[in-house]
Amino acid sequence: MRIGFIQTKPVFGHVEGNVERAVKMIHRCDADLIVLPELFNTGYLFTSREEVRELSETVPKGRTTEALREVAAERNVHIVAGLIERSRRKYYNAAVLVSPDGSVETYRKIHLFHEEKLWFDPGDRPFTVYDIGSCRVGIMICFDWFFPESMRILALKGADVVAHCANLVMPFCQDAMITRCLENRLYAVTANRVGSEKRGGKFCLYTGRSQITGPQANLLYRAGAGEEEIGTAAIDVAAVRDKRLNAHNVLLDDRRIEFYSDLTAPGAGAGDA
Amino acid sequence: MRIGFIQTKPVFGHVEGNVERAVKMIHRCDADLIVLPELFNTGYLFTSREEVRELSETVPKGRTTEALREVAAERNVHIVAGLIERSRRKYYNAAVLVSPDGSVETYRKIHLFHEEKLWFDPGDRPFTVYDIGSCRVGIMICFDWFFPESMRILALKGADVVAHCANLVMPFCQDAMITRCLENRLYAVTANRVGSEKRGGKFCLYTGRSQITGPQANLLYRAGAGEEEIGTAAIDVAAVRDKRLNAHNVLLDDRRIEFYSDLTAPGAGAGDA
């Protein structure tokens, strides 16, 4: 199978145009699973919860999800894309997984970054892996990468590919994803955006370099930093399901959970400032 | 304070000579905490449990630990170094933390690599952090790096510096340590060995490139791949105790443990071969 990304350059608030351009790129992307950036339809740099509300959509009935369902069916592809999900007066930085049969799953970002804590409600559902037939897909959004727990949980739940919708502004994620995929032996597609936003006295420059990462510390594709771009790569799902590192080590089985209890202990650690 | 490593080239089985050369290098290493490679006194490529037994030592009374205590007191430094610890007919791939006051702590490798599973008993004690006055030190040995759980637990327990004794044969660890230190905001000293071993039809080439890694995806020192070498760097302990990433994110506090229970669930995940 082939996995890919659309690296886009959204215009803040111009949902119709942003979705239209992304759909055109999806038509040109030769992959079975296509990942789009975080908040690809709205832009990122919000300045009020009111703006978030106005640009939010319900799932699956909102216009963005509807447009994605249409192109997914037409092209017979699965799509993972970031948008604001409105649900019972809550607003999530979310990603939808849209299948060609019209079904839709939603992931709500668990680790919110910076001012997202002001604008969005934190994800309230566990990390989940979806079997799409050709592979098993886990979803993360942007800053989730910083926490090794995110991808580890997706690996433990059987993910072959992590669809990683991003609006990266720091330069660290792309190299770190090499470690993430190595330590979990799986593939990841990091779909980042390009361009910049200046709103309400704030400025964000998005770093592009969307990436498809392999399980052996190998890069399958890395995009440029400044332009819209489509990237794809062929992957070997059977290879990542076999977690044997050598004759004696099996990656996830070799975890020694009897010594891991601190990972879930309330109030554990944290250095003092 | 300064942290450092000794990158050595042990001769298999020549404990006296290996320790003597290492002690000479310690005398030339200008650091408060000095890390030596895994099994620095014995070499690595064992071919029987009998060999392991013969080269094992008790702690703290064994000759290697005694020699380290002597130089630690003389130089007023803390030393972390790998050796085989014998205890009640068990043989651990261990590391000792030797203080200038003569006290000794021991870590027993938790994640055994490859044929180590044939020769050594797995570590039977939790990851532990030791306050040495100038900083708080956690210890890992080689393959422990592959599991993000290892360093995460040390960070949760308050480590400022991870002393990482290694005999690396794969090329991945050094770059991965940049991610490990970033995701936990701490320093690490990876002390690797150089040279090769050929025994019982087996061959290991050790990759050197011992490294001191900073908390901001920054390398403080990276050694060469082939020769013995001493490396040191100054560190800022207060900087890594402050886990604030920005005005809204505090690294370890932002972990969402209510969604992490899979990390310690028995029988969780593992792909099928």
C-alpha cells in the first residue's frame, strides 16, 4: 500500500478555499491513506474562543467532513485531516478519519500546545487504532509527538501507521519522529503546513518539511519547508507487525512493565522550578 | 558543574589492565561526574555463563569497585561505570555509582540486549535516581535507551542527568538520545566503547561516538568513532529542573496519565509476526 500527505498553506478563516485546494491536491495524491495538516481548513492562529466557535463544525455532518467524504469515496482513499470539532458546546482540536464507504472516526487532541489551552477543550477519549483493511491506523495531532507515551500507546494497540496531523512551529519534531518510529517499529506520516500567520499581535511561521518516516530510522520522504507539496511512499505492513529485533529481542514484549508503574502514578515527579 | 565520559577500548578478560587504563583517564578528566562504558573492565562478547561468572565481582568489595572508590576519593568525583555484579549466584549487567565518600550504589540493567539474555540475569530493581549534591543522577545501561520508558521514569523521579553506560553496536542511539533528552528536558552522558571483539565465531564492532546531550536538542560533545577519548561539558542543573516549555505548557505536568493506562497493562498490544 502507499501512504502520503498533502502539505498545504491555508488562509486563516477561508474554509471554503482551503478545503477546495486540499481536495484538488488529494486528487493528485497517489496513496491509499492521505494525511492532511492539523486545522487544515481553518488556519491555526486563533485569538478568541469566539473565533474557534465560528469556525468549528460538527462531525460527520459539517461541510469539511462532507467534502472529505465525497473525495474519499470518489478516489477510494482513506483521509485523516485536522479540523475543529464542535460537540455539546465543546470545541476540540480534532482529526477525522474518513473512509471511502463514508464512515468517519474522530480523534480529539490529547496534549494541547501553548494557547490552544485557551481556545480548545482537551481530548476526552483514549488514543485509538482503526483497522482500515490495508493497515491499522493510529492518529496523533502535532504536540502529541513530544510525549513518547502517545505513539507508544498506539503501537501497543497495534498501529502500523501513525497519521500525524501537524502545524509545527518548532524545528525538533521531524528528527524526533525517526526515533518515535524506531522505538515502536511503525510508520508515520507527519503532515505539516507551510506559510505564516500574523493575527492579534502574534506571529507563527510553520516549518513544513512534512515527512514519511520508516521503522528503521529511515526517511521515506521529506518535503521542503516553504511550498505546498504532495508526498507519498510505499510501505510494508507485514514488516512492522513483526516486532523481532533479533533472535532474542521482541520489541514490545521486552518492555518490563513491572518496573513501569511510575508512568501512570498520579503526581509523579516533575522537577521543581 | 561539569559532566564527562571516558571512551575506552577494553581488552576482553584483562580486568586489571582495563581498570588501570581507565583510572589513568579518570585522572585526566576534568568533571564532577564521570561516566564509563558498560562492562568497561571485562569486555562484552561473552560466550558462556562460565566466563561471566569468572569475570564477575561482588559490590562494593570487588577489585574494580575498590579501584573506582580509590580514584573517586582521590579526585573528589562521582563515577558511574559498568561491570558484572555477582550476588547470590546471580550475575547482573550492572553499573556502580561510586561517590568520593566511598559509598556505592548499583543499577542492574533492566532491558537486556540479544545474547545478554543468555549470560545475565535481568535487573530486579526499579530505575532509581541518586542525589549526589551537585545534581540528581539516573542510570541506564546501553539498550535501555531504546525504551522511552527508561528515561521517562528517571525524569519523573527527578533526574537532572542520566549516566548512560554503553557498548553500542548499532548506529541509532546517539541521534535518539537527542530526542530522549528533549522529551524529558535533562542531560545525558552516553559513554560508549571503541574497538572490536571476535570470540567464539562472533564479532562485535563498537561504534564509539560517546556523547553528552543537552535538553534542547543540542549536542554538548560527540566523540570520534575509533579511538579512546575523554569528553566533558559544563551543565546548568537549574535549567533542567524548570520544566516550563512556554507560558502554558509544563513538560511533565502536561502528561495526561488518565489516558496512559495501556503503558502498564499486562499483555498489551505487540503486533503479530
